[in-house]
Amino acid sequence: MPQVAVIYKAHTPEAAALAQELGAWLHSQGARPLLLEAGASHETASPGPALDLNADTGLVVVLGGDGTMLGAVRELVLAGLEAVPILGVNMGGLGFLTALAPEELLPAMERVLAGSFSAPPRLMLQAQVSRPGQPPRQVTALNDVVINKAALARIVELCLEVDGQPLTTFRADGLIVSTPTGSTAYNLSAGGPICHPALECIVVTPICSFALSNRPLLLSPHMTLELSLGHRSQEITLTSDGQVGLELYPGDRVTIRRASQAVRLVQSPFKDYFEILRTKLGWG
């Protein structure tokens, strides 16, 4: 049986205890568990994975919150294992990506090991930062790519082209480019639309725009976004999934498009997306 990697939230005794319990249960089922403590978030783009994931990994179980899940996704992509199904258990806060409760883990695992599960691919984004005289830097994101300013910096000036055609110049505190999966994250807080994860689209949402005419946009996943920083853009950072950050400077160009990779998140067998949405957002 392929190896099952169990990635649990760092410095969290409850997650470590559940990982040990799951490891013992997997042994009893004839599976080969590999228990890994999630590392700290990278402040800059990492050249390779930090976790020692084997090439024969057939399933990944993430015990933690959405931050732990996003970190695990980044590790899988860096290791070339993005096609491996990922099952998330919520041991954090809101938890849109980690849909299972701890008490649902073993019943769900029985179904997963029997092959009775659904894990459709999730669209991801690739962002590339180009600067004259330097090699381009590249990151991938499951949730979003965010360009924003430091706390005391002036507004960000971002000129947006879509498929080579000028669209608009955003003057705002920042800009969120989100996937449908990430539409319930920072995008939602900034007033962007909620998109079902089965949709294929790119969401562009300004953060506190200076012009009220700048509204959120839904774009085709086949489109390429080109963002250039104006001269007024100082102390700007590009952040991938809230974890990997790159400093930006006037004259930089940021290209965002659909990534070639797509991760597979195992859906909860006990509740559908809309029930999760109602529960998380407190809708009646």
C-alpha cells in the first residue's frame, strides 16, 4: 500500500496526539504512515520542499487549520506531488480547506482507504516577478496572490493588462488575485464574490480602492494578467497564500496566470460545500 503522509500543525499538542493516534490506526490497516510536523511559514520563496515527502506517497492527511493546509500544498507542489489526494482535518480556526472535524477523521479514512472518495482538482495560480537585470522569481498559490503596501506606505499604483490589452490602473491599498478556492479567504473580507470551487475563473479584487469605480472582476482562467508598479508604489510586497513573500519595487512586472499544477482536496463525505459554507459563515 502507498505511503500515507500525516502533516500536523507545529507546536500543537492536540494535533501531535491525533497524528500519533492516526499513525497507529494506519498501521493496523496495513498502511505505511509517515508523521511530519509542519514547518514554519517561509518568508521568501523556497527553492525546494522542506518536508521529506517520499515519491511513493499516495495520500496526505493534514491536521491543522487552513494555514497548515496551504503550507502542505506548497510542499507537495515543490516536491512534484500535487496530484496526491489531500485530506484536511480542522484543528484551527474557521477552516474552509480543512473541512473534517477530528471526530470524523477515522470514519472518513475508512472510506478513503477503500477508494470511496471524491477529490476533484483545484485551480491554482502562478505568479512571476520580472525585474530588469535579474532572473525572474516565481511562486504558486492555491488561495491567492496579494500585492499590498506596508502599514504606513502610500497607496499602491498598479497598471493591469489582460492578455496584453490595457484594462485599468488600480490606486488602492492593494490587489487580491484569487482562485475560487481562495474566494472565501482574503477576497471575501475585501468584498469580493464567493465562487464555488468547481468554477474555473480568476477573481481580481482591489483592497480599499481610491476610486469607487474599481470593482471586483471575474476573468477567464485562460487569461494572463500583467501588473506593473507605478512610481508611487513604495514598500510593496507580493504574498502567495499569505505565507511566501517577495518584495516589489517600482518598475517590476508581475505576471499571473493559471498554474500548470492542480491539487486534489478530498471532499467531506459527511457534508457538502453549501452546508460547510452555511456553518462557517453562520447563514440561516
